[in-house]
Amino acid sequence: MEYMDLEMLRAGVEEAAAAGADARARGAGLAVEALQVTRLAAMRPDGHPGLYTRAFPFAEGTRDRMPNDCVHWCLPGPIDTWNEILLQVVKRWADGVGSDASSPSP
């Protein structure tokens, strides 16, 4: 992963951990979990983000071929996979199976 992608992932993991710690400290009675899909998406040829995830995608000119943002255009695809994983997590919660929300990993 490139530097900025790793930084955004790190920030997301830190925020999820902080939200979980805050909920526990306040006795909110809920768990905070983050669904980590970065590595999963990286394994799929259609799981990459497109050029519009960059602030200035055409700052260095244009190329003959520009990648499509497959998160939006290649459905069914990565988002469907994430939804299936999320559904299984929700089912696990409904069945009363706990989680260790205190140790998210990047």
C-alpha cells in the first residue's frame, strides 16, 4: 500500500479503537468494531479505488487509459462482498457471540 493509503487505514483503526474505548469508559453497553476490508479489496482486480480518490487526479496530465472506480462501477463486486461479511457479523451479534473490539488490527 502507498503511504497515504496506509495513513488513512491507520487513522481509521485508531478512531475505531478510540470510539470503543470511549464507549466502554462511559458504560455505553455497546461494542465498536471496524470491518477491515483493505487487504480483501487489494486481492480483487475490481477492488481498487479509481483516479478520483486523489485530490487532483489530472495534475500530471492525462494518460491514454484511466482506471475506472470499480467500487462504483463493477457491481456486483467488492461492496457486495463487504455486505456479506457485515451480514455475518450482525448474525453473530444476534446469536450472542461476542467480539474483542478492544484490539482492532490494521
